[in-house]
Amino acid sequence: QAGATQTAAPTPTGSAAAPTPTPTPNLPGGCDQMLPFTDLDHALGRPLFGPSRYVLGVAEPSIGRTGRVTCQFGLQPNGRGAAPLEVGVSTYKDADSANERVAATVAALRSTATSQRSATVAGQQAVLIGTKKDNNLVVAQGDRTVAVTIARTLHVASLDKAAVGVAERVLANWGQ
């Protein structure tokens, strides 16, 4: 998308060398690859204006994560403030690690949850968790995960349908 920026996620400090984000061939190389604006608008049922930000994360061997990227969509023109839509995609060493990460994410979100529902995304079981601030969807497909966060302030007909639509398009664009 126009105005997209690429940044690296913060890395921990300390005596050990901090991990350096490096592109992973099986992760989307930009927000426009992950979710082109035409797919984004279709999934939301309305246009979402504003720049996007691409954040390249780091592998976390302790949880089996081999790579991560996050895209924030609909940012203010100055790039500040919270994004109304954030999509994170991660790869793992195997499907078990990806499923464990989904379970851990759901457990963490439940501490502030106001609702929890099941959904199907691209034939996979997904979990929708609502909080006072946003609606979250997490799903694993093989050795990869998709996490979608939509702010409740983003006016769409259905937060659940929008989250499912975004996740389906991300998985379709990501390929196998």
C-alpha cells in the first residue's frame, strides 16, 4: 500500500547479542503482499484509508517460532496512534508449535475478554475473542498462524465477519 513503512521490532538488550530480524522467504514481504487494499476493503465491507506499517519480527526458538511479520493498517497520516487493524503472521518449526501458540494467545486474551466464539477460517478452526477495546481472531494452518486485531472504533457491519474475512484473504494471499 502507498505510504507503507518497514520497521524492525524492538529487540531485547543485555550482554547476549540481540537477535536481528531477517527476511524469511515464506513470510509476506510487505503489507501489500499480505493484504492488498482491494482485499482489505472487501473483507471489511468498506474502505480503510491511511498508511500501513510493516514490522519484521524475530524468530523465538523457545516457542518454536521461526519468523513473524506484522502489518498495521489505517494509521494516521503521521503514522502515530493505534492502528484500527493489525494482522500478525508467524511461522513455526511444526504444526504442534503453531497450535500451542494459538492456545497461549487465547489464554492471554481471556484475561481481558468479554466474549469468546469459534469460527472457521479457510477450513481451520479459529477463535474469536472480544475485549472492550477490540476483536481478535487467531488461527493456525499447518506450521503458521494468523492473528487479526480489529479496534471496536473501526465501524464495520460485523467485527467477527470482518476478522474472518481478513484472515481468509491473508491465508489465500500467503499461499502454501
